[in-house]
Amino acid sequence: MADDRASSIRQQMTTIRGAVRDDVETIVDNARLTADWRYYVHQYPWACAAASAAIGYFVVPRGPAKVVVDPKMFEAIVQKHTPAASEPEKPAPTALGGLWSSVVLPFLLRNGANAALSLAESAWRSKSDKPERDLNEAHVHASKPR
């Protein structure tokens, strides 16, 4: 009788463990489904479209604010930014001045720098070649049999 009762309890425990395992798997599957946005788009497409439109409406900034200027304020702004008659006007830059500063001057600077570098390099090479020649000539003279 004790064996039957223990066996019955073991059988119930096995059944309960299987049921708990099934319940946990169901809960995990439901949690995954709840967190998947594709499920909601598939099940409720119109509600998702409305929600995305509402989010877009509130997230995207509106156009620039309209400023209404009354005539008195406009006149004050114009007077503030209009140069006085005593100030001499600056001459407008000429096309030749723009050409000079944007084309001719950089060309002259670049070519002048290249010429200076070429001269410096040739001077350095001519000075550095002379000792080598002297050493080479001394080596040739020393190695010749007499």
C-alpha cells in the first residue's frame, strides 16, 4: 500500500513537471510573440499605419515660425542697418582683382616655390657630389697597381 501510494505520488509529480515545462514553453513563446513588431503589423496593419503616422506627425518638426513685423519695427530695422551718408562706400571688387587673387597669385607662388626648391636641390647635390668624387678618385688611384 505504501508502494502504491509512493508510485502514485511519483506519477503525479512526473505529470506536474511535464505540465510545468509545457506552461513555461508557452509563456516564453508568448513573450517572444509579444515583443515581435512584425506580429502586430501582420495582425493589425491599419492600427500600425495610424500609429506610425501619429508618431511621424509629432516627431517631425514643423516649418519655421512665421514672424509678423509691424511697420514701425520694420522701419527701425531698416534705419539700423542702413549706412549713414558720411560713411564712404567701399568699391566693389573688380573681375580683374578676383582673377588676380584666385588664379594668377597662386600660380606664381606655386611655380616660384618649385623653382626655389629645384635650385636648392641642385645646389645641395652639387656640393654633396664633390666629396664623393674625390673619395672615389682617391679610391681608384689607391687601388691601381703601379
